[in-house]
Amino acid sequence: MEATEQLVCQPVDAFNPLITTSFQVFCILVISHIFHLVLKPLGGPFAQLLAGVVVGPTMLSRINRVEDFFIQASSAKYYQFFSFICRMLFMFSIGLETDIPYLKRNIRAVSIVAGGGSILACMFSGPIFWLLSMVFRVTNEGFAFYLLILTVLANSASPIVIRTIAESKFDTADLGRLALYSSLINEMSCVAVVGALRSFTSFSRFGCAILVALVTVALIILNKYLSYFFNKRNRNNRFVTNSKIFVIIFLLASLSMFVESIGYTAIASCFLLGLMFPREGKTARTLLHKLTYAVNTFVLPVYFGYTGFQFNLSTVLNKLTLALTVLMILVSAGTKIVGTFAACHYLKIPWNEALIVSLLLNLKGNYDLLLINAAPTPKRVWAADIHNLLLSVVVLNTLIIAPVAAILLNREESCAHYPTTLEILNPESELRMLACVYIPRHVSGHVSLISALSGCPIAPIKPYLVHLVELPKKRKSKLMYHQLEEGDQFSDEEEYGGNDVLEINDTVDSFTSEAKILIQQSKLVSSFLTINEDLCDGAEDLRVSIIFLPFHKHQRIDGKMENRMEEIRTINQKVSRHAPCSVGIFVDRGQTGFQQPHGSTSVQNIATLFFGGPDDREALACSKRISMHSQISLTVIRFIPTTSSRHNSWVNDASHKDEEVIMAISNIGTENEIDNAFVETFYNRYVAQGKAGFIEKYVSDGQETVTALREISDMYSLFIVGKGGRGNNPLTTGMSDWEECPELGLVGDLLASSEMNISGSILVIQRHRHSETDRVLFDD
């Protein structure tokens, strides 16, 4: 932390270092943005590193006047200070955004992958240390030098890995999350190991390590109380004020300065502060909003750019340095690739995914760079040739591997595949869902669905909730949050959601606090004419398996359904046609319908109506998840025709379809056989074990089906049914005569109509249509 003590303009400086540093930041941001536009497939971190190399002594700073301007006696202190601020903010932000439930579930696999390459690199660090000690005649601080070599070979730069994965939109894929958290575990392990080994070199350093741990724990506890206090004081605001955010950032900066002033790095402390910060409430939401945009847009580009700025190509042009640089890069990359491949083989990860993970874990430029630039003792620094060698290894390693990893990520389509239907999703695998709301009235119903689907600890969920807001006509482009708020308090303009945002946030916060289930929130501001396209694109990026949409009607006090938002119906129809996954439309009956199971003392009865077809199978697959909740009693009611003849009536006038459709039908096989097999599997796994009830109802036509539905109309708080895909099924014959909302299907539309007088809520599910042929076949 000497940099923070020497931020003064030295008499020998020709220019004010603050001006030169600010101009350097400006140049890096501009050049990196240009490179990013031109070299987008190669990744943002590569473009930002390259921008630093261009501004640095390798290119522009070779010019004498530019060198005199950028590189002055006290400039290094300013650069170090700004690097310290950047590192503090992005490590806290990384901790705040860490998916703790995923890390808990996959800690074994992540640790094996993280340790696979590192252990092999540690084995080779001894011979490399001996070689460099002989070449550079290192006689003092041998232990510190060994730790430095070990870190350079074994460390992975988690910020670079995170940005590379995020820009490739793989941060929601299993492959991306595995690589992301493996790099994070790897870097935190390096920090912990090096810090622990150094702390045992003397009693004073050991005492300082204990003090750092105690102060960090104390601030973690203090932040929990501050978050609760700030949330309570800002109940009527969407976000907490800037002054309260300043208090948290001040505590973060104070801790970081204290830790680094006694000889330790604040990387782990900042990360732990973010990791343990309470996620529910306005304080965490404001921190994420403030930090995410600033860190991704300014902090990380400047930090990566300054890394490239330090590199000087002329220092590696002599034969000895070049040979050592190439040797260390080969050893570092080789050990990481071989070790990671071995770990992935043990975990049965495909070789193409293992290659991408191994390349991502080879990216460097964070903790290793900090050790390279840090003095081993207060009065001794690394020799210039050692510093230049190790710096060149770190920068060149990342410049070579980062674009290769980014290209492979963008081309690896097989790694991007994810289950787009619940039918093929393992009931115990993570369920990713996206709930859509327009007004606060929609939130309680969707939160209840999330609560019902999260009832089993061994069946994790990843819920997202998006607030859809119509873009006012006077605006010509979509607006993000950072473009809306001004001043100390965030704006609550009606045209961008207004007070609706506050009510939605409060409902979600209340659920998160009670159920301990974190819902990732976002807001989509767009024209209602194209908002369905933005929603489908967002769902594809999030890799969700199902989208929940609100019905355009709501129930009045007298029980009648009222339509006040006809535009929602149009959006629902568009999303149903073009969604990249399954879709569920939820008809909420309010107080008489389905309620949130978490915190409830009574058991709610729900029914799944099964007539046959892909949509009903999808509805039954969704019911599997819901049946795992302890406060829910599921009953599956299967409607069976009384006639013994089982013909393929579901084909629905296939004779007039073109040859392509007929071929597709012949490839599907007998739909009844698929239904029977699916129901039999469900019966054996759930009904036979007492987890669900099962009833068979024999009906001959649509009229008898309606009568049977009337008999059970008051028995359940939620009805789950598939949209269609049944074709000319005799069970629904004649029901289309009073069809009003085709997006609900025949049965769903009947249940939602006021004539049925059903008090329970309705969830209509449509299975993902993988192709246009599927839409022709399965849409009624």
C-alpha cells in the first residue's frame, strides 16, 4: 500500500501524474472498445490486454514524447493505486454475484477440476525454480521466489475467465459455470496457500494473519446488520441511497487498505465480504446495480489494459529470456491441460469440453501479477530481469490462449445445449425457469409456482423473474437501469414501471427472506410489438427450461374474469409460437386459488389432468416437481375413452398435409404408446410410493369430459393441464364450440371460463415446439 501513501506530484515530473494516468485510462478504454468491435470473436479481455500493449512501451510509449508523458517518476504509484481500487471492487462484485447454491452442490467436481491442473503445475514448479535460481543467481528471498514461481504456474485469473465466459454467453451453461467456479476456487486456493505459508515464516506475520481473519469476519457480521438496517430504513424506495452504498464501499476500502498495509493481499477478504453479503433486500440489489455496470464497463477494461501496459516486448527479445519465457509458457499450459484433462476424464466430462476448460484455466493476470509487482521485503524488490520475465510469461500466456478459448467457446454448440422441455429433464437436476410479470398482481401467483417447484432439496431450481414494461412511444430505444436513474435517489417514473417496481421487489424480498430461495430479478423495457422477441432471446441466453406467463384476464371480486390488458394476450400467443423452451400460462384466481406453499400450515390439493399428447406429458413432468413439496398433495386424473378401439385420431387430418409432415408423423410412432409408457413410469415412481394420487375417469366425448370437470371444480386449488397436441381426440370432441382463448387450448380455455365457476388457479403448459413441423402437428 505504499502507492496510497505517495500519491503526490514529484518535482522531477514533467506532467501531473494524475493527468497522465487519467489520459492513459481514457486511451485504454477507447482503444479497447475499438479492438473489441473489430475482434469481438476473440473476447473482451484479449482486446483490453491488447489495448494496454498498444499504449504501453511495446508500441506507442516507444515514442519518446509519449514515454515522457505516460511513464514518470511517480506514475507507477498512481497506476498501482488505481489497480488496487479496481481489484477491490471487482473481487467484491465477483463474491456478490457468486451462485452459492450451485457451488455447494458441485463443490466436489469444481474442486477436482481446479486442483487437477494446479497439482501438476506445483510438481513442475520445483525444477523451474531451481533453473531460474541458477540463471538469475537468486540467493536472497528464495522461499518468496519459489512461492512466486508456483503461483505463476498454478494460478488462474478468475476475473479474466469470468469475463471471457460471460461475453460468450456461457455463464449459464454447465460448462461455463464449471470453468468459472473452478478458476475461482483455484485462485482463492493460491491466495490461501501462499498467505498461509508466508504467515508461518515468523510469529509477527502469523499474528497479522490472525488479525486479518478476525477483522474480515467482523466486517462480514457488521455488513449483515447494516444490510438489514438499510433495508428497513428504505421501505418506500426501490433502492437505498448513495450515502448508504458509500458506507459499505468505505468499509470495504478500509479493510482492503488495512490488509495490504500489513503485507497481505486483500483479494480474499474482498471476495469473502461480497460472498457473505446478504442477498435479499434493497441493499444487495442496489450494490449489484451500481457495481455490475461500472465493473464490466470501466473497472475490468482498465485493469486488464494496465496489465498489458506493463508489458515491454523488447525485454524478451534476447535469446535467453525468450527461451525461458517459452519454456515457462509451455510448462504452465502443458501441466494445466494435462492435469485438467485427467480431472475431466475422472468426472466423465467429454474431451471437447475438457479442452475448453483447460484453456480457460490457463488464463492469467490477477493474483500472480500482484505478486510479481509486489516487493518480497519492504526494502527489496525483484530484479528487473526476473520481473520482466515473469510479467512477459503472464501477459503472453493470456494473449495467446484467451482468443483460442474464446473462439472454441463460440463454436462449441454441443456445450450450449440444454433441456428445453421438462419431459427430458431429470427430476433431480437443476430446473431453470423464467417467470414474467407486468404488474404487481401477477407476482404472487408466479412466486407461488416458484415456491411449489422448490419443495425438494435434492431437486434444485434456478428461478428468474423479469418485469416486462412497455417502452413509452416518446422513447426510441430500449433503456437499461443505468440510463434511468439520476441523483441521490433512483427515479420511480411511471413510464418505466413506477411504483410497480417497488411492490414487485417487496413481494420478492419477502418471499426470499421467508423461503431462503433467491430469485434473480431483471427488467425488460421494450415496445409491446417486439417485446416477445426480446423475451425469447433472454430466455435462450438464460437457458431456461420453461417460461411462465400471466393470463391476460384477472378475477374480480364477484368471481368473473375481467380483461384489462388485451396486449398481454397477443404477447402470450407470440411467445408460445416462438419460445425456445416450454411455456406455461398461469391463470391466477387470487385468494381462492393456489397460494404459496412455503410458510403455509395447510396442505393444498392440486390436480393434473391427463388426456394424452406431448403437452399433457409436459404438464405431468412439471407435476413431478410440484409433488415433491411437503405442503402439496398431487392427484393425477387420467381421462380414458370408453371405446375399446384405440386409433391414431390425434393425427388430425394428416391426409391433406404435405409429404414432409406425413414423414414426420410416421417417425413419431404411436402417441398412445408413448403416453402409456410415460404414465406407467410416473405411476411406479410416485403413485406406488405414496407421493401422489392417481384416478382414471372413463368418458366417451367432450360433453362427459365437461361434466367430469364440473364434478371436481371445487376440490383443488390448482389445475395443471397441457395446452393441446391431442388432435381429434374423442375426449374433447365438441369442446371447441365455445373456445375463446386458443392459447390455453381446449381444456384450459374451458377451465378458465367464467361458466365453469372454478375457484382454483389453472396452469396450462405447452411443450417446446422444436420445429415448424411440431407446431403443425401438435397445435390444436
